Amino acid sequence: MKKGKAKVKWDDLCIPKDKGGLGIKRMKYWNVALMATHVWRILNNKESLWLLMREKLKTQDRIKEWEISNQTLLCPLCNLCADSQSHLFFACAYSHDVWKKAKQLINIDVQGNDWLQISNFLASGPINNSNFIVAKLMFAGSVYFIWQERNSRLFKGRKRTVDRLFEDIYATVRLKLLSVRFKESSQTKLLKIAWKLN
């Protein structure tokens, strides 16, 4: 087969079938949508965050307990403290900055600065309050993407800035919010404006 320019633009292939295209999904957007669904499942399925809540994440301090290595392993995000769950969520300067940015988009004063205080605070809030829904999504998204960033740095040597990681969290949470049907109120109108959901 002879190589050359494509005969049809990729954008034309991604047009839905009913509009004359082939209906091929754009993987970038499909992946983002799946990530939003995954974060939503973490939030709604009480057992999904069970590793975090039971302090069973395989951080390097836990691996050291298995006597695999005598070496003190530092947090891959800040390289200052030992890698542990309590440090990772949100004592680490990197994760603390991510959570600080996330809190700016939450319309409630989230109490506490470590994962246990935050999760207890969010669990005690009203179930159907739109601001608490956003806060829970931001918390779940932050935990998920911080853990992903930790593993990416540790195993692949890839790094994202705090701003880039936050953009990923924001995009994922926003996509999920686009699919949520909120009861109309002045609070939800403000939420829709703040998150550009109209």
C-alpha cells in the first residue's frame, strides 16, 4: 500500500452517522468522559474508596513494613517526606496545593486538611445539596488524580504541574456535572454559572 496524505479529514470521520460521517468516536473525549464516570463511581460506591478509608493504599511506608527494602522511600510528589497515605493526602506540598485549588471551586467551607477530616466532613453533609455534591466530586477527583500522579512519577517518570493536574480534575468533574440533573434553585443557578454548565 502506498503511503501518502489521508483522503478524508479525521474531523469528517468523527461526524455522527446521521449527519454524513462514519460516527467514529474521538478517543481523547471518550477517555475524558470515561474518567468522569470512573470518578463518579468512586464517589457513589462506598467500597471504591475503601482502600483509602482503611489506610490500605500501597504507599512505600506500607511496602517497607513487608521488609522488601530497608531504604527510606520519599514521596514522589515532593521528594521531602516519606511516602505515606497521610502525607500524600494532603500534607504533601504538591497535593496540598492541588486541594487548595479544588477548595476554591467548592461553595462550602470544607473543614480539615487531611483526608480523614475531609471525608468525615463530607460524609456528614446533606446528600442532595448541590454544593456538597460538587465538594464530594472534587474530593474524589483530587484523590484519584493525585494517586495517579504519584504512580506516574514513581513508575513512568512522568510529571504534571499542580496547574495541569488541577485542569484534569476540573475537566473530569465538570463533565460529570454536565450529566447531573439538579433541582432548579438559586444555588444551582450559581453553580451552573460557576462551572459553565449552560
